Amino acid sequence: MRTASIDVEIPVIDFSRFNPDDHAGLEVLVTEVDQALSGVGSMAVRHIGIDDVLLRQVFNASRTFFSSDESQKRGSAYRSASENFGYQGIGQENLDPSAPADLEETFTLRLLHYPSIDDAPETGQLGAGAHTDFGLLTLLFQNEIGGLEVQTDDGEWQCVGASTTDVVINSGDLPEVWNNGRYRSTPHRVQPISKSTDRQSIAMFVDPDSATKVAVLPSCVSPNNPARFRPTSAGAHLQERIQAAHKSRFEV
């Protein structure tokens, strides 16, 4: 049974206040970011220097690509989890490996298209299944169509407003390992889109080099808080998560 969602906004942090010479102001921003990432694990930020014109151009390019002929899109088909690049059609990814395939199509950076659907989805099927982001952090840009939800510590799902001006930032799996769970890797999902207008979003994943060691930092371990995660590397962890999302397509 799908857990009901509640309409609660994630913290919004305004970086127009950022001034490297204002140490007191920086402390305030640092505290706000720390509270957001150690709480729900997500925040919405504004005024971080993203060019609005460039962002509109990327959304327009995404819209053009996803509205093109299927054979043209297949010319850039996703070939393997090891490459992790290219076009994936509807139902070709399971971000929640235990649920039906996701009702989205994707490409590059990570251009995402959630078409509106007329028929009822399968039981448990979502636009994007519940998952955490695999790497360091994610910058998510949205159009005006909602559907994104994040999960709180108590299991409640919160609707995230579909702002075209705020950038949603999710903390990923790797910070959660390094700081031994202080910065929570944010479970999130996207509901199926049943309105007449499609949902578009752009996800920019920020990840370290594949060889980067990922292990709990000694400063985050204490007798009352032993290390909760096994050591790995960034590349090994990302490949494990990517392959799990594509078990229905590729042998792993």
C-alpha cells in the first residue's frame, strides 16, 4: 500500500546573503545548511548564480529531444550500467528495484521527462520509484508541474513544491557514509503524472572520482556512535546502485 504524502515544504535557503567577508553571516548560512541536511536531508536554494537564460535553453532542448521521433531517441540509447550514459525509455529503469518499472524517460546530465498517463499505473508503480541518490549531492531543477516527494525520518512523505526558481539539493549516499549518518541520504520519489501537462526536470549529479575512498571519518566515530557503514570506493558504490536499478535490462 502506498504511504500517503503530506504537503510540507523543505527548508529554503537564500544565498543572496553570501558574503565571504561577512563571517557572522556565513555562520548563519552554514547553520541553516547543516540543519537542513542533518534533518530531512534536502533543501531548496535560491540565488546561487545559475543563469536563468541558460537554464531555459536546457529545458527547451530537453523538451525538443523527448518530443522527437522514437527512432531518433533510440539512436542515443543507453547501452550499459558501466557507461551510464544515453537515452532510456519509459519502463527501462527501476530506481526502486522492488517496484514496477518507472514511468519516466531520461538522457545525459539527467534530463527527465514524466509524460502524463491516461491509464492507471500498476500497483506500486511511480514516475520514479523511491530511492536515494547514489553519489555526493544532486541539484534538481523543475518545471511548474509537481510530483516530487521526500521522506522524513518517521516515514512520512512530504510533497516538494514545484518551484521554477528554487533549486532542490539532495544529500546523497556518500556524505551519509563519511559523516556516519549525520547527513541523511534523502529517500525521494516522483508520483505518476495524471494531469494533461507533462513534468520535466533536470538533475545534475555531483560525484567524486571513482577511486575516492568512502569510509566513515574517524572524527564521526565514538563509543556511543560506532561506524555504521563498510568502507568502499565512490566508483564501486555508484556501479552497485546503478546496476541494481537496471537488473531488468542488463546482466550484472
